Amino acid sequence: MSSIGVVGLAGSPGVTTLAVALAHRLPAATDRPALLVEADPDGGVLGVRHGLGASTGLTKLASAARAGIAAAAIDEFASTMASGVPAIVAPVAAEQVHAALRAAGTHLARAFS
């Protein structure tokens, strides 16, 4: 599995759009499945923009990963966008994203690597 991180400064336009585009195109280019993980410390927008509702897979994933998590278990926390790309959606509130990353960031980084 390969990992690609897309990072921008606060309020940077186009970062989420670029991440979604990469997640759509990478499977065709690499013959590997993609998983989009939204971990924006300013709060998530994928759930609203892509009709995934209030699902906050990142919060649920962080709760499950507090003591460690296997890479194979991460997919369970993904919602599927209309295009078929699985995405782990961050909560809209920045405080919730910060809490999730503080609680399980080390374990998540290990599982993603």
C-alpha cells in the first residue's frame, strides 16, 4: 500500500478537491484501491460536500485505535462516496478532529504506514 498526503495552510483553497481527485484517479493509474482519509485540523467538509451525512469515521476510527489498530481494520470506518471511493470523514468541528488525532494519532500513523 502507498500513502500520499495532501497538506495545505489554513484556509488553502483546493486542497480537499485535489485529495478527492487523487483518490478517484489513483486506482486506475496504480491498480491499487484508494482510501481517502480526511484529517483536516480545521474540521472536515467531505461529509457535507459528498452527501455522506454526519458520519464521522475519523472519530470512530480514533476511538477504536486508542490501543492500536491493524491496517486491515481501517476500511471498516469508511463511507463510500457516490463515485465509489471510500472515505474516512472527519467531523466538521475542529475541536473534535484535534481530539481524535490526539487520542490515536500515533497508532493511526503506524497503521497507515
